[in-house]
Amino acid sequence: MPPRPFMRRTFEKDGAKMTAAIRAAYTKLHTGGSAYKEANRLGLRYEGYIKVNIRQGPWAPIYMETILRKGSGRILIDKGILIGAVSFTLR
């Protein structure tokens, strides 16, 4: 199976947007914003970016044997377990 590094791809594709969001959160903190609220906002945003990248790819083609076995050609999504496991929790 060819590699499909969805998290690395998200960092590469959306890193500039995340950097801008981190800068905006930092500015809000210096003007009296809540650290918890800003950290939560950033985490949820990044969770969304990862899920979008899993769904959209682009990924190496899936093998015909795999398509026949699972009944679809959707890459990284079979029963939704992987995408369902991508979640953010602030502790």
C-alpha cells in the first residue's frame, strides 16, 4: 500500500493558515482573550483541516483488488473509523 501521510499533508497544505490563526489567537490573548477559548478554537480548526485532507486527497490510486474487496474506491475511508478517530480534546 502506498503511503498516505494525511497529517503531514495537512501541515504542508494548511500550515500558513494555521500560522495566521495562531498569530490572531496570540493577539487576542494580549487584549484580554481567554487562553482556553483560543486553544480550543485552534484545535477544532486543525481537526477540520485534517478531516478535509483525508476526504479530498489527492492520494495515490487505490488497487483494484481493494476496490473490489471494500466495494468503493474511496481512499482512506472505508467504514469511517479513521476519520472518526481524528478528534481534538483540550486538557
